[in-house]
Amino acid sequence: MHKKFGIKYKIGISLGPRRILSHIDEFFRASVTSDSSKVVLDKIDKTSMILSTSISAFPWAVRTGKCWYKNFGFMLNINIAEIGSAEKFAFNKRIDGGIGAVLKLNDDFAIAFSYEYVANRRLKEWVLKKEGQVILVEGQVVKSIDLTDDNYYMDSGLNAVALKFIFNF
């Protein structure tokens, strides 16, 4: 018989792969060639490694007796950095994170599967259609396209799934 009830919390840091679930046309970055000033689209990989913080809750962990599900729980994570993105290593400038299920392997390690929200800068449709062409703004040829320029990019939210390997403190 189970005699104790309560929730056990663990705070940790996690690392694992994340896969974006959204459309492929959202994963381009635009640049302008230096010789001909034509727009070039560079495809960005949908998969990257994510470093994040996590808090895990194990609602059945403090029960006594045999309980096969006492190592299962729930987790929340906030992503700190992305490894393998277009920038190769980038600290998050916006809050990304997710919620998921976690399995405690021992007191120090756990594995989790999470569903995440990812803030992203996406190319506007008209820029995608300008691939291989020159862009003119007020009669001047555009020499560069910056990721922070709202004339070419817009903010969007993407959905992703991730597998997290968690080290608990």
C-alpha cells in the first residue's frame, strides 16, 4: 500500500536534439552576392542541438512501496543556446521553451521528450520570390540583407519536438 504522497522537484540543465515541425520555406536566410548584387537563399537545417535549463516534477516519487510509475514526471524547459544553427552557436535572444514528459534514470540523470515553441525570424514571401534577382529600394541596389531588418524578415513562432538528456542538481 502507498503511504506517502507529494511531489519531488528537480532543477537541471539539459542538452539534446530539437527538430522544427514547420514548413520548409521558413528555413531560409537571404544574402546578396558581392559581385552581382543578386539575392541568394541559404537553406537552414531544421535540426539543432539545444542547451536548456529544466525543472522536473515527479508527482509519485515520494510514494513508498512498489510503484512502477514513480520515476515518471513532467518537465518545463527554457532554452539557453542553440548549437548547429545558421550561426553555429547562438545564445537565445528571445524566450524559447517547452513542456514535456520526463523519466528519471537516477538522482542525477533523466531523459525527457518535449514539445516546444521556437521564436524565429522568417523571410517575407516577396523576398523568397526574388531569389536570383536584384532588389531595388528607392532606385538603389540593395547590397546586404540583415536578419534584424523588418523590411525583409518578420517574427514568427514555430513548433518543435526535442529529446533532452538532463543533468539534475
